[in-house]
Amino acid sequence: MMKNIRKSLLWIGLIGVTLLVMASGCAVMKQQPEPNLETKILLNFFETERDYLHTGGSFVITAQNLRLELLTRPDSLYLIDVRSPEDFAVGHIKGAAHVNERNVYKHVKSINADAYENIVLISCDGQSTAYLASLLRAAGYANVKSLKWGMSAWSYVFAEGAWLTKIGSQRIPEFVHTESPPKSEPGPLPQIHTGMTDPEEILEVRLEKLFAEGSDTIMISHDRLFSDSYSNGGYYIINYWPTELYLEQGHIPGAVNYPPGTQPFRSENDLLTLSTDKPNVLYCFTGQTSAYVSGYLRLLGYDARSLEFGANSMIFDRMEKNKVANTFLRDTEIMNYEYGSGN
């Protein structure tokens, strides 16, 4: 009798231990963070507290407006030139600090950024600085702007080595005027892994990573895009124009129209239709807006690329003929302003 009781108690104990282990295992499983948790935390932070992409206003300043500010209120500006030492030595806007783009974030944190109405980033063509401006605005520096067209707008001396060598029309025969293909079905957010749970701490890790990588990683030429995408469908191509221009001016075959006016990169709109399997290549007219948007998307973990020089590099003659805004016209976009030289 006692032997049977002992056996019963032993079985009860074993069952209890098993249930306890199972319960503990379930508790551990419940504590595991969901795969996209960090991305969701950061996205929620952007959309509820720092929606700079949609509500931050213009991220560019024209050469005309910059020069006017320099003449009338120079103390309201802080200029950062991110070009190579050689380009800076040839000529630069007087008073500009020369900073390697990978060190720009650290540099801006070292100054009293709030003391300036505008912190202006300057490059050769305005594309890399559009990307950097996006990252800095994400960091909370809402007063950062990029010089539109870069130093190409300041003087012919600089345009001859940048924008004037990049405008072209060779893709006109390949552009089509069809309706947009449907967007991809909504899918999961990409996964980012920083080990943080606070949104600003997640953001800080992401910023440091992207600044360290530099802007070259996001740029893609139209030659490479056409070659790769036709050979293996290696990109999800995003046309970032209003629908009427998408149809009137034509577009890259297979490019999906994401009109800016619809704010497509909000989570409640079309953000989740972006690809997490292959690069998302965005193109606009200048390569500047697409670089700016790419900065936002890359912070969220998307592999986003910007088509260099935008439609100006592919259908320039058509844009000029149809008087499309943001066409790089020699007579109206290039100034002849003074500049300094040397280091």
C-alpha cells in the first residue's frame, strides 16, 4: 500500500515538474521580441513624434536664396562642404567648414546647431547632401538643408564637372507611357537589430551605421539599373512623380508609380508594399528627392537606392521641351557667384 502511494506521489511530482518546465518554456517564448519590433518602434516614433519626411518642409535651398542670406544675414547660416579636398581647394563658398561626409553627424553634434536658422550642406550635385540632410533631420536637426544642385548651381566652374556632364536623353526611346503596374502586396517590415528598445536609442545606432557607410552605397546609375533589371529583375523600381507626369513624360518600363501627394511611405498607405527581398530603386527628376526619401527608408531597414541625376540623366531633351519643373537648365539654374579657393 505504502509502495503504491510513493509511486503515485512520484508521478504527481514528475507531472508537476514537467508542467512547470513547460510553463517556464512558454514564458521564455513569450518574452522573445517579435522579429520586426525594433522597426515598428522606430516607425511609430517617426510617424507620431518626428515625421520629418512628410511635415518637415523643403529640404533644399537654392543658390539664389543662399547667396541672399549670406549677404543679408550671414550669422544665421552654418555651411558644411562635404566634397573631396581637391574639389574644395578648387573653389568653395567662403566660410564653409570642410567636413568628410562620414563625420558630418559628429560635426553637427559638436556645434550649437540651434544657433543657426539654416545649416546648409554642400556637395558637387546636391544628391549626397540630400541623403545626409534626411539622416540629420531624422536625428532632430530640422534646420538642415541641402544646396539644390550643389556647387553646380553656384558657378559654371563646378557645373562643368558635375551636372553638365550627367544630363542626357538616351533613354527616351525606352520610356513607356503605360498605366502603372500594381504595387506589390503588403508584406512585413524589414528587420533591424540594434539591441535597443527606446526609439531614440534605436535611431542613434541606425544613424551611426548609415553615416559610417557613406552615401555612395545608395547611388545607382541608369546604365546599371537598365542592365540589371532587364537581365534578372533585380530591383523594385519606384517612380516618385505625380501620376500625370508619370503618364505624360513616360517612365522606366516596370516602374511602379508612388505619387508624392499620396504620402505613400506612411505605414497606413503604401510603405508595406516596398520590397524586403531586393533593392527598392527610387527615381525622381533630379536624384535629390529620391536620395532624401532613401535616407528615411534605409533608417527603417529597407534596402533603398536612389537613381543618380534622376530623369535629367535619361530624358533631358523631353523635359526641356515640355518645360518640366526641376530640369537642370544651363541658363536658369547655374549662377556666376563668387567663391574662395584653397584649403
